[in-house]
Amino acid sequence: MSLFTAEGLVKRFGGLLATDHVDLAVDAGEIHALIGPNGAGKSTLVNLISGLLPADAGRIVLDGVDLTVLAPHARTRAGLARCFQITSVFRNDSVRDNLLLAVQAQAGSSFRCLSRRDAEHALQERAEALAQRAGLAEVLERNAGTLPHGLQKRLDLALALAARPKLLLLDEPMAGMGPEDSQQMVGLIRSLRRETAILLIEHDMDAVFQLADRISVLVYGKVLTSGDAAHVKGHAEVQAVYLGTEVAT
Amino acid sequence: MLEPTSQGASSAPCAAAAVTHARFPGLARRLPWLVLALLAAFPLLAPAFGLEYYVGFVRRVLIVAIAATSLNFILGYGGMAALGHAGFIGVGAYTVVALVEAGFSSAWLAWGSAALVAGLAAAAIGAVSLRTRGVYFIMITLAFAQMLYYLAVSLRTWGGDDGYGLYTPLELGAWLDGAHAQVFYWVVLAIAAAVFALFSRVAHSRYGHALRGIRDNEMRMVALGYPVYGLKLAGFVAAGAVAGLAGGLLASHNAFVSPSIMHWTQSALLLVMVMLGGAGRRWGAPLGVALWLTLEEVLKLYTDYWHWPLGLLLLLVVFHAPQGVAALLERRGGREGAR
């Protein structure tokens, strides 16, 4: 029994079938990578799962809860958190304020309007713990927008982690990173394995092969094949449409 | 909303509040209280300087500042550019008219009802409008306010186009009536101070932080698990209710209500005043209102073409202080924005 299943997901943009009856399953503690050439519909799929785009058909279940009918924010509350391909943080706020805002969403009502939030010790402690976890403790008071790209990506990840997700959707967490940042991110993601299952969308094949327990290949909105690294590397069609000569050598 | 009178005492102290922050931190903390004390003493001091005429003007500035503070809350903190705020002022004012017409005379009942009814109107209008974003939100709030405007024009019982005169002042009750000629001024001042303090406090609460988060990055807030729509609607309703309260007070202040109180140009003017003062700044709304209305009164003394210099001032602000005068003063004071 999988922790997360998506069944028969369909999304049309006019005449274009961006997501073509996609089935996907992620087990508890698993890192499941989703790869595919540009335009394969990876980001669309992430948006369907997180609810930012409404699906035309299909069903999404996380830990026995049907998410299909839930609004995006309710899906997060049900345990499904996500990161963004284009880093999405609060650029004009300090890292601390970013984390506080993320932590606050999960700790009681945000309609509280008379007591000072920054005086809540429980929130501050959780924010600091998150910063520690994501390697941001040294830049807590810096403005998020002034951080180097790699740190912003980590902040983006830390914001998602605040939700204590059961399933974490990572949309290209290594995008635009140099090898060093990339390797740190791999380490961070690997360390999350015990806390949450992960659906990882990534172009960096080295990272994917290092991290993934299972890899699904998406082509033209369809899952071409699914399996471990060896299976995918050896799959003739995958080589043809995606990996090409890189694996052949 | 606008009626003739002149030069107020309220703008200068507010402006100084921000400036002195850096150099005299102790004074900075006390300055809001100093401003409040000055405003409270104004009706008593005014006769000595021959300024009785301006007590009414300051009272109007305070009432408009209440409405502007509520608009600043949803515009500056919530990122909702509502172009129909005067609609709620109008709903508040006409609620007072309706109660007076029905024979009620208690000021507290009338103003409380004004806030309540405007809050309900804001809930209905917000529930629909907040499903849209950006320009569409601006247009739909404008459309709703104009519907209210034309509704008021068509309501014969409440004066229609000609307006409705409130010939006997509302009763404050207890010892307040007749205690002093200017007792209404102090009531307005107390309400304005309370509203300002309340919104300042909310800005630093969980709710205030969440609202700013929505303004800065709505999609991320959704992904973080925030019920964005509900949070925005709550702010919209609170702002509408406070604007309604201001409308109720304005009805008493003018002793007259006409549909023009909620014409869309009034909504636009309110937006302009908030932007001038500094949207999303604590002192933005009162500063903008005091500055604009004071300049308007002063310029009217010299020329019939007072729109010209005000327009030029607006251009200046747009180019040199796009964050508003409050931001400019904070920067001059060498201090980070007090948000």
C-alpha cells in the first residue's frame, strides 16, 4: 500500500493534452524521481498534485485521504508540501521572518490578531530549528532576497518542511546551482528521507541517480516507464527520447 | 467627504514623529502620545490663537484618517487595491440616516450600526470581489461602490440626489451632551486614536504577518497552507466596518448626507491620500490625509485652481517618494521602515 497515489490524472490546455492519464505512486520513506525532457509536463503534474491547477480527471490520495477535492492550502494541511522551480520566498523579509511565517501556518490559528507574533517563543524556536536543519542558521537575520541562489533554494525547501509534510514535492531543487551547492542540496534531501517521502523533479541526472529509489520517466504527458536507476538507464526508449548518448557512452 | 475649512494642526506633529525616531529614540516613543495630547488640547487652545474655525477642520481630518487607516490596512498590508472604499463610508452614513429617519437618536447606536451594516456589506462585496485579482479587483470593487451610489441616488425617502439633512445632533448620552461645545471633537479623536492603535497592533500579530505574506507572495502562502481567501476576506470586512464607522461619524460631522459621499472619485481620493502618505506604513494614512486636506485648504485660500498644485505634488511624490511621505521621513530619519 503506497503512501501516495495519483490515478488517471488528466490535464488539457485547449487541444494540448499536458497530462495524459498519469498514474504515480510514492511509498513511505521513498524518494521517487520524476524525469523527462523539457515540455514533458513535469511542472504541470506538480501543479496538479499540489492543487494550484485543477485536474480535468483523476484522483489523488495521500495516506488514505482523498486530496482531489481539497483546495491547495488544505492539501498542505493534509501533509503535502511543495517547493517551487522558480524560488518562491518572501524576498523583502529576513530569513527568520520567512521561517516564522511558514511555522505559523502550522501552529494554531493565523486569525489571531491582538498578540505580538514575534513574542511567541514556540514559533521562534521552531523557526530556529528549521534554520539549523536547512543550514541557514548563520543567515537568519539577512534579507531573503539578498541571499545567494543556493541559500534561497534551501530556504524554499525549509519553508516547505515547516508543514511537517508526509509527502514533499520538490520541483527542480537544484535548478541553476553550481556543483558545490548541488552536492549540499543532495545531502540535505537525503537527510530528509526519514521524515518524509519525496517526489523529486530534477534535470540533474547525477543528483537523481544518487537520490532516487525509483524513477519515473515522463514523456509527452505520459509515464513512459517506472523503475530503479538500472532499469531506467537500460530502457531503450528512455535512452532514445531522453538520456540519449549520455548513458550510451 | 470634503467640505470647506482650513489649515490643520495635525500634519506637522505626525511628520515629526518619523523624523525624530533616529536621533531621539526616547522622544520617538513618546511622540505619538505628544501628538495625541496636542490634538486633545487643540479645542481648548484654539480660541486663544483665533483658530476656533479650524477645530471642525481637524475633526474632519481625523474622520477621514479613520477611513484611510482602514484602507491602508487592506491596501498597504493586504495588497488589495480596493477602489470602492467610499462605498462603505456611504453605507455607514446612510445607516445613520436610516436610524434617524426611523426615530432613533443615540449616537452610539447609530455609529455602531454604521460599522455593523458596512461590515456586512463588505462581507457580501468582498466574498465576490476577492475571487478576482489585480485590475479586475479594482474594477469590481469600483462597480459595487457605484451600484451603492446609484442606489442612494434613487432612494427618495432618504433624500435621493438632494441628500438628507440631520438637523438635530445625535445624543451621546450620560453627561457627555452639553458638557462642552466640542465634545464631539474629543469623541472623534478618541475613536481615531483607538482605531489607529488597533490596526498598529494587528499589524504585528499573526494575522498581520499573514496578511503581508499574502501581499508579497500569495502563491507561496497557499503552498504554506494558509486559507488565503478567508484571511483576505476577514481583513476586507474589518476595513469595511471601520470605513462605515467613519461614514457614520462623517454624517454627524456634516449634519448632512448625500450620495456624493460615496462617488467613486471619493474612493480614488482616499487611495491617493493613502499612497501619498505611504501605503503599508504605520503613519501613512494619517500623514497622507492631513497633508492632502491641509494643502487643499491652504491652496483654496489663494486660488480657485487648487487642483493644479496638488496634482504637481502628487507627481513629485510618485517620482521622488514612490513609497509615500512616511517612507521618505523614515529614510531621512535613518531608520528602517516601521511596518
